[in-house]
Amino acid sequence: MASSKPDIAFIGLGAMGFGMATNLVKQGYKVTGFDVWAPTLERFKAEGGLAATTPAEAVKGKDYCVCMVATAQQAQAVLLEGENAAVPALPQGAAVLLCSTVPCSYVQDLERQLASAGRSDIQLVDAPVSGGAYRAADGTLSIMAGAPDAAIEKSRFLLQEMSDPTKLYIVAGGIGAGSNMKMVHQVLAANQILATSEALGFAAHLGLDLQKATATVIASQGKSWMFEHRSPRSLHPEFQPIASAITIILKDTGIITAEARKAGFPTPMTSAAEQVYFTGVGRGYGADDDSSLVRLYWEGKGKVGPVAGKTQTEEEKLALVVGLLKGIHLCSAGECIAFAARLGLDLDQVFELCINAAGGSAMLEAVGPEMMSLVKTTGAASGVPAGDSLDKVVGELQDAVDEAQRLKAPIFLGSQALNLTRLAMAHRPRTAAAATSGTVVKVWGS
Amino acid sequence: MASSKPDIAFIGLGAMGFGMATNLVKQGYKVTGFDVWAPTLERFKAEGGLAATTPAEAVKGKDYCVCMVATAQQAQAVLLEGENAAVPALPQGAAVLLCSTVPCSYVQDLERQLASAGRSDIQLVDAPVSGGAYRAADGTLSIMAGAPDAAIEKSRFLLQEMSDPTKLYIVAGGIGAGSNMKMVHQVLAANQILATSEALGFAAHLGLDLQKATATVIASQGKSWMFEHRSPRSLHPEFQPIASAITIILKDTGIITAEARKAGFPTPMTSAAEQVYFTGVGRGYGADDDSSLVRLYWEGKGKVGPVAGKTQTEEEKLALVVGLLKGIHLCSAGECIAFAARLGLDLDQVFELCINAAGGSAMLEAVGPEMMSLVKTTGAASGVPAGDSLDKVVGELQDAVDEAQRLKAPIFLGSQALNLTRLAMAHRPRTAAAATSGTVVKVWGS
């Protein structure tokens, strides 16, 4: 069997790429890796991989090339620019799986550049991933792949090797659609990574035991995949291990807000998060794990003069933390789904992908179906299970914002979410019955 | 003449109160001051004032008492709490002018407390001020006074001594109306103080000469009273002199957002500003001049890794700074006017007061009339001069947000303003003609 497996070139052996490439090695593939950072190549050889010194050398004679660099600029550099770029060295008809998170516009431009270079024979697949370094190494990522049918069929086995059997999504729409799908997923990621830091910072201002607060959140409707995965690192004294740098989520966040601006689409949640990420990199924290942003939230505790919170019991305080997260997740779900609708993505697929990937949250599961029914221009909206009343979620969130104000604790996302729900309510017909929480999605337009 | 002037008690000799009280001394009044900080009493005596050691001693036998402490808690303490509080020592029928910025709900509660204490004879005037320490000392403040007619008439001469002849506003609605008027004015102040720091921080990231940028802004539609007054202190190496501490504007900001939350009114601009103020006090900057918040914006320059802005010429860069401020001021004007309408204030009075006080901006002057016509439930909206097209203001703002993203420069308010305009556009009827910029006010509800 092993001998029938094609050789693979793998460009970009960072936090994600290294795990993905070594997983392929473990699955019996001969994988030739390339990375600009020499030590990682040594580590890769120790794991049974082969090392190349240029992209061109890595891909020479390989029918498959996976590219998992950090940015569109890096992809452009390794694939097309310079005399040692990969594309000119690829055999006729080779597949290129671009797994990096890049703007839709970049991967579509890449397709055009291949044609201009006379390399339309290359079977490009727009295949961004989600799931973090552990799932990368485990071959159980979520993958959202867009490409012409022939390219998908040629690469399907390889996509399957890298993904969980239930988490390989073929996204309709060809090149660019996979990146758009990843982008709307990252709306959830960008907000929920920061929400974890915000909630734990708020918990610190409240004087809660942070381990207990974490356990409470994970057992509540304030739960998210990001909270489960980031909170242990936020509470580590050195924010270790560094699983995903702040610069990485800032890059993804920037793709969302820049593409949204081009489309004239408002992203109040993601934009608020982005400003905090800018603040973090401006403090010099860019290379640190994104869970370390909790520093920006709790550093002021004890330095803001006398404060007097109103909540007395631990139970009340824990409820505020949960209410904060529920409110944020409600609005990040709304922004994700409204943006997906604007981009014309298959909303059912968006929902299924997101609840099973790093963007998942209890709130999204509860309100997603109703939100989707509200933004769909066709099809029946009736019979969709609806979440809590908007008044209930807003009331809990407002309690948290009130208390944070008394404590002079920053809660950028919670404050934003509360204002968004209020804006949504201001546009609700006055005759309407009490709204369900999913109706907040209407604030993004109707 | 001087002998006919009544004696005045003045409680609270801080940055504002000291100037107000010494101005009264200069106008020939015998003024007895009280402050918890002894050195300021010595300074006051040097200026010709008299000093009391308790509030009760200060007001004894005085028919007029001006209270200019920093917060509602302090007002409550000096007026009513403890054995040396002022109210029990006041003669029958004395006037109390509460000039502090407090929530409407507090001053209304104070009126009830006076009645409960059997002191309905006291002629309370709800009389917050605006204009800064220089105008306080000059007797040319803006004052917004709400009270029953008899109380206003009794105190009118004193209000006139402290205010510019054209800037004494008698606000209809009695006790609480003055504080509500001050509160909506402070929507402009809270945003435009921070906008000054944001614009100068952005200018620093752009590599502009900051003195030149300041001069350009002041000659442009991005001009505001706050920018003119704060920018020199932002550019002072030690942010001197300390004319108004960050804790002061944070306190006013908190009144706005807390009262808005009680009313279910969204304040996305002021809330975004408040989060940055929390960050500033959390960094330990609370006692510094509010112009020093520019530190939070420019500290990241050179620490965010390689960045590549697109704008080349100084002229283009200056236009981005102006576009940023115009966009922020457009949205702070909208939030101010929409909130004033929600509170039932006289919008024409709000506008006249604000453009002539510390909240004034070129943008408010340009778009205020149209915004007022749009939120008025009665009266004709036609014939109101309209500002630039919304597309133009949004386009300029988007250019600034795009460039700030490329530079990884935080612009909390500019980013928020852009998203608000996009939300407003998403709710515009699709058949509508190109909107004028004042229509952004509709995002707060209609």
C-alpha cells in the first residue's frame, strides 16, 4: 500500500504545517518539506520527513504540493516569485493545495496568475483549514475546500488524510469559496479567542477563583471551543504553550475586516476585536500565544482607584461572566451568519462546519438555525427552533456591563455586543412580539 | 455696589471650582470656600477668598451656595451626610447651585432628599457647566440650568456672573433637565477628547509632522473645540498642564453609558471611548491630563513588525487624518442628537449649546440641522441644509481605516464610526437616493 502513495511536497512547516506534514509522514507518505527557518527542517527530518532548501527543489517531480505558509504574501513568494519558486518546477497537471488562510481575492488572483504563466494545467485547490496544531498533527482538521470538480477529485484522498472524516467540507463556488468559508468561520474565531481573555479578565476584576470560573463557563451556555482551548493557556503563568500567536489571529481578523469593507458590510464585533489585537501587538506581545491577551484585561485590577462592585455572592459573579460570554457569542454568531449570507455561502454548510470547528459555541448552536432562517431570502422561516428571548440575553449581558463599569474593567466585546443588541431592538417594529435572541442578526441588514 | 452683593459659599475648589470661585471674588463677591484639600484653600485665600473648614461653616448665613465637587457621591457627602454637611446649616430659602456633572437621576433624588429632610425651602438649581478651567476662571462658561422658575430667578445673576452672556441656557424641564443637557453634550466631549488622541496617534503612525498635522486639522472640516484645546497638551512632552484628568472624562462617560443602558438606548461611540478610558486608568494614567491618551495610540509605532502603508505624499496622509476625524465627529454628533431626542430635550437648544461649547465641531455644525430634522417626530424636515453625501464621508473614513490597518495602528473610534455608517446604510431603503451624511443618525432608531 505505502508504495502506491504519491510523493508530497509540503511548503511551510510552522505551528500548523509541521503537524500536518508529520501526520502525512505517519500515514506512510514520502513528504519533502520546505521552510525558511532551518531548525524546523531539522525537526522535520527527525520525524521522518525529507528536507528541501528551496520551494522549487521541494516540488520537483511531485504531483502534489501542500502550501501552509502564514500569509498571502508568503504564498505568493514561495509559489511564484523568484527563481526558486515552486510553480515553474511543478510537473504538468500537479495539484496545489493552498491551505493557508488568505483572502478570497488572493486565491482567485493566484488562479489568474497561473493562467497568465501558462500553467492552467495546475489543479489548484482553495483549501483553508481550522482546528489548531493538535488536530493538524492528528489528521483531524476541519477543511473547507473550493475548486473545480476535477481538482477536488484529484486531491480528495489528500484532503481526507488531513481532515476528520466528518469535517471535510467541499464548498460550492470554486476557487475562493473555501477562503470565504474560512473567513466567515474566523469571525467566530476572532471574537471568541478575545472573548476568552475578556471573560477571564472580568472574572479577575470580580475577584473570582479563575479555575472555578473556567469550569463554570465550560458547563454553561457561555461555552465555546475557543474558551475550552484558550482558557488553560490564559491561566498558565507564562501563557504556554504558544499554540497560536496573536499575529496569526490578527492576520485573519484583518482579512475579515478588509474584505468586509470592500463589500460595504459592517463588522462591528470583529472590528472591535481587531482594535484590541492591534493594541496587543503594539505592546510587543505579537509573538505570544493569543490567550495572553488576558493581560490587557486584568492589568488594571487594583490600579484604577477605589471601585465598588454590587454583586456579592460567587454565584452571582459567575453568572455575570457567563452572561458576558453569551452576549458576545450571540453577536459573533450574528456577524458570522449575516456575513455568510451576504457572500452567498450555503448557510446550512456554514452552520454545520462552524459548530464542529474552532468557531463552535453553545450560543451558536442555540441561535444559529433561527438566524439562518431570518437572513435567508427564500425558504420558510417558520418552525425553526428559537433561542432565549432577546430581552433575557440582553438583560444578563447588561448586568455584566453594569458591573464591569463599576469595577472600571474593560470589556470591549461585551460593551459592543450590548450596543448592537440595542441597535437591533431600535429597528424592531414596535408592534412585534417579544423578540427571540436570534433576531439580533437583523441589525446587519435585512 | 459691592456691598449690595450677597455673600457666596463655594464648595469644591478643584480645577473648575477654583477658577469659578476666584472669578466671583474678582467680581466683588465675598466668597467663602471649602475644599477637602487644605493647600487649595491657602491658594484661595491668596486670591482674596475666605476659607472654611467644613461645608456647614462655609454656608452658614449664606443665601447662596455653589457646589462644584467632582461626583454625585461627593455632592451627597458635602450637602447631606455627616454632622458638618451644608444643607442643615443653610438659611431658610437659600439657593443651592449644583454645578457638578452628575446623573439626572441623582439631582432629582437630591430634590426628594431635601423634601424628606424638611428643606423644600431650599431653591435647588441643576446647573452643570462646560468650557474648561480657563473659561471657568474667566466667568465665560457655558451653563445649562434646569429648575423651577422661582429658583432660576433667584439665582440668575449668579449664573450670569459665571457664564458667557450668550452661553447661559435655561433648560425646560426643571431639576434634572440641566444634567440631561450636560450629559448629551458630554457625548460629544467623551468622543472628541479621545478622537484628538486617536487622530494624533494615527498621524504619528503615518510618520507625519504632528505640529503640521495639528494645524491642518484645525483649518479643516475635521476641526473640533476639543482638538484645538487638547492637541497642544497631547504634543507636550509631559502632557502638561493637567487641565482635566482622565478620571474626570471617564466619570462623565460613565454617566452617559449607564443612563443610556437604563433607557435601553445604544451608545456605540461613547461605549467604545469608555473602554479606552478604562484601559488608560488601568495603565495607571488616571490622574494625567486626558490629552495623554495619545500614548495608547502611538506606543505601538515601530513595535508591530514590518508594516507598509499605501499613502505616499504628506497631503494624502493629512487627508486621512482629517477624514478620520470627520467620520468620528459625524457619528458622535449622531449619537448626541439621537440621545437628546430620546430624552425629549429641545433639540434646537442642544444644537446651539453644543456648537458654542466644548462639544463643538465643524461636522456638528454642518450636519446637526439635518440630523435634528430627521429625529424630530413632528415638524417639517424639508429645506434643512444637508451636509456632504454619506458616501463621501464614509469613503474618506474608509481610506483612513484601511491605512490604519496596514500600519497596525489602533483607531477604536474611527473603526466604530465606519461600522456604524455601514449599519446605517444597511437599513436605508434600497430605493432611496444617495443619502446625505446626517442620515447616519437613523441608525440609533427612528
